[in-house]
Amino acid sequence: PNEVNAHPHMDGKKKLAVVHNGIIENYRELKKFLISKGHVFLSETDTEVLPHLFSEFYEGDLEEAVLKGLALVEGAYGICVVHEDHPDLILGARKGSPLILGIGEDEKFLVSDISAIVAYTRNVIFLDDGELAVITPETFKTIKIASRETVKKTIEPIFWDIEQIEKKGFDHFMLKEIFEQPETLRDTLRGRIIPKEGKIKLGGIPLSAKDIREINRIVYIACGTSWHAGILGRYLMEELARIYCEKEYASEFRYRSPIIGPQDLFITLSQSGETADTLAALRLVKERGSSVYGITNVVGSSIARETDAGIYTHAGPEIGVASTKAFTSQMVVVTMLAIHFASANNSISETAAIRMVSALDTLPALVQEVLGENEIIKKIALKYKNSTNALYLGRGLNYPVALEGALKLKEISYIHAEGYPAAEMKHGPIALIDENMPCFVLATKDPVYDKVLSNIKEIKARKGKVIAIATRGDEDIREMVDDVIYVPATDFHIQPIINTIPLQLIAYYIAVERGLDVDKPRNLAKSVTVE
């Protein structure tokens, strides 16, 4: 990154400017063409071809110039275009990258994320791929780029509160969002559980018990943190519902000739609903004629609009780049799905269903208890602020929590961290363990608890530092480890959600102590809208 490559980019006359999200795949060919026409480029970025391209076709009509230029562009883009000769005109176009038109009183906005305009308007239009918005302070129209037909769009309300995008006394959005989790989990669960009956109600899933029993395979598709939620979803779906389930990186799925069957159900996970690789995988599944559902946090997002059905997580706007509350809400949703499908399949008893749904009901209060240990967790975290490497270990349902803990640490503290199934430690990572290596081990009471204790002994035998996340009241483990963070006990299927909270706080406090910007870590974006 440097100033020359920074947006906006201008044409040679410094009259036409463009800002752009995405990647222009044929920019080299376009650049050669434009250089042959006498255009001079100043930067190394693909975006700069756009203002020069539009300028090449400009003869007084900006809309016509942009339409002609976009006809030659290959790749993904969400763009805004302005011209000195048209001070009251902004053009916006999208293909594979989100673009939202905000409608205020005698003012309009073009943004890639709703949170940018909540303070100014609650009325929006979601542009679809291949559309161009032509806006002035008083008017707007939307047309199809290819056919130039006018498209009638619906203005949709958004229900976010301005307070949700303010820090409200917290030092960082990330810390605020960690502490919001008791409330966001209540919002995720609200109206969806009947604890006394052990039932789950998911209005966004239009499947009868018969439909569920006829599913051949379920595939979770996601990237990053959402992929970790997909792993938990896979484990729970197979254990509880006894339905064959897989999890896929969206970026790998679409390029490996995947098998997509008519009785398969694909479920995409994305906080923003705009993750480019996940959207591309979704579209591939739809092209092949299979069902695809979505789990997303943003109402009206591309995934919400393009999937056949789905579930909103209702976590509210998440400003911090490193996901916290959106992740735990995703964990709750995949847990509810597994219980719901298990009930339809008659693969769990009513007693088991009541136990798990009741555990979900008490989850927000238990998370609040963990947050009450904030100062203890902070004190432990600061012991390891100067580490250069870290290992996160978990078995069974805690394995995806270990992956997420490692990701959080590396995202915001820039410490190299790896998440591993605890038993796999001896197949490689054990070679790294010494007195300088902190190992964060998820060791709450569950069916593999004794196995995890054996893994802890192996680490200590090699002088490694062990920080255990353990069940409250487990005094035996205190004698085995260097530090212990206690969490309240619940049904072991729900326990991973609680175990996630201390790892979020550990990453946060280490990053803050290292003087880093936890809300905007380097090289990362909140919504990854390019492949």
C-alpha cells in the first residue's frame, strides 16, 4: 500500500474520479489498449484503468461513457464515478461486489456496508449484479448495464440503531462487541426455542420432517471465522441428526469439481452476506440445481437474497474487523439446526432435546458469568504478550474453538498461532513446544476430557506453558497447568460457545498491550468482497 495506489483514481485530465472495490481481471489488456491511445498511468493498481477507460469514451455524457467502459471490463467491481463537469451526479455500478444506495431527504449515498450510513438514513436500495445507479440529490434511477433497461427497485427499511455503531464507553468496538454477547445471543435465540418441550422453531427453514429425512448430505460452505462455525455445525449435525455432513472452504469448493447432488443441502455462512468466495460457491450450487440456504447477519445482503432460504443471526452490526459476537451467534444457529434436524429424524430422545434446548436458554446468563471474570482473564493474557508463537488445542466439539482462538490471536496481535486437534499435537506441533511456547488448551468436562489431560501432561513434560480453559470446580487441573481460566458448566454440546469467550478476551488484551489497533488490524477487511 502507498499513496500513489490509494483511491480515488483519476483520469489524465484530473476531471473524472473513481473509487473501486474488487479486482479487474483484464486490466493488463485494458491498460495496453489505453496506453496505445495516449493515456499515462501513475500507479500500479488495476483500478486506475477505470477512470482512463471511462475518459476514453467520454463525450459529455458520463452515463454513456461508463456503460461503454463497463462493457469491456472483466472481473468484480463495486464502483462510484464522479466528474467535474457533472457536480450533482454520481454513478455507481456493481458486479460481484456489494453496493448499497442510501436514500435520505434530498441526499443520496453509495456505500458497500450499511453501517456507514445508519447515522444518516434508514432507507436503502440493494443493487444487484450488473446494475448501474444514476443518482442526484433529488433523483435516482437504476438500469441494467448489459441491456440498458430501467429496473424498478424497492426501497427497504433498515432497523439498526445508531447506538449499535458507537463504542458506548468502551475503548474499542471489539471489546464492546465481546461484552454485547449475552444480549446478541438472546436476540439469536429469541422466538426460536421452547425449552420445556425441547423444540426449535426456525421460520426461515421451510422443510418438513419428511423433507429433512430425505436429505442425502449437508455441506457447510464458508471462509475464515464462519468456516470454524461450519466445523461445529458439521460435528453436531452428524452426532445429533445422523446426517452425513461436510464442511468446505468456499474458495476451494468451486475450483475442485465438487459433487453436487439433487438431495444435497448446502448451507453458506457469512457474517456480511457479501463474502465473494462464498457467493461464488452459492451460485455454483444453484447452477447445478441443488438447494442452498444461508446463515448471515445482514438483512438484505447478497447471500440473504440469493439463497433459497435461511436464518439471520440477529447479532447486530459488528464494526470490529475480527469477528466475535457474530461468530458465537453463528455457533448458536448451527447448534439449533442440528437439534431441529435431529428431532425430525428421531435421532435424539425428547429428554436429550430438552436438556440441550434448556442449555441454550441459559447460555446468555452463563456468557455473562464468563465476562465477569474479565480482570482475571486480562491478568493471565498479559503474561504472554511477548510470545512469538502460540498453540491452541481442543478435541471434539472444542476443536473449532481452538482454531478460532488461534485465528483471533494472529489477526489482531500478529503473533503466529496454530489451532490443532489436541491428539494431533504429537504428529508435528510437539516439536515446537518449549518453555517459551504458550499452549491454550480447551479442557472442560466432556467425553474426551481424560484424553485432553493426557495431552496436557505431554506438553508439561516438554516444559511448555499450559493455559487451560476448564470447568468451574475442577481443582485437579489447577495442579497440572500454569494458568487456568474457569468457565461455568453446561451441556457439552453447548459448552464450546462458552469456551470461545475467554479466547476472544485473551487475544484482545494481548493486542492492546502490544499497542495495536484491534478494530482495524493490518491487511484485513471486515467484508472480503474479492476472491
